[in-house]
Amino acid sequence: GMDAARRAIEARLAGAAAAEDQFDALRGAAGAATSREAELAALRRASLLGAAAQLRHAGEVEMARAETEQKERHERLEAMRRQFNLIAGSTAHPPPLRAPQFT
């Protein structure tokens, strides 16, 4: 009687301990999954931030290139204007025309 009761109690305790272990294992797995999700979310965020930084950098490079082109265009126009002014200046006072000589 007493032996059977003790065995039944021990079995119940063992079952409870096993259930507790199982619960701990499940909680551990859930925690691992959660931390994996957090890790993936962090990676996604880092990836998006990286992509944004790359786009911003590309935009800055493009802006700098456009500014350089604009400066070069302005310098070319200035050079052409100076050249035109030199030519125009040299023809501003042409030698006086001589009256045609009729014989």
C-alpha cells in the first residue's frame, strides 16, 4: 500500500519535473527564436540604413559632379566671351575706308 503510494507520488513528481524541463526547453527555444527575429530585424535595419547611406553618398557624388560640370561650362563661356571681346575690340576701330579711285 505505502510502497505503491510512494511510487505513484514519485512518478507524479518525475512527471512534473519532466513537464517543467519541457516548459524550460520550450521557453528557451522561444527566446532563441525571439532573439533570432531581433537579430534579423537589426540586420534588416542595418541593411536599410546602409542602402540609405549609399543613396545619400551617390546623391552627393552626383551633385558634386553637376557642380563641377556647371563650373567648367561657366569657365568655357567666360573664355569664349573674352575671346569674342578681343576680336570685337580689334574690329571696333577698323582702318578708315579710302574712297575708291576712279580713273
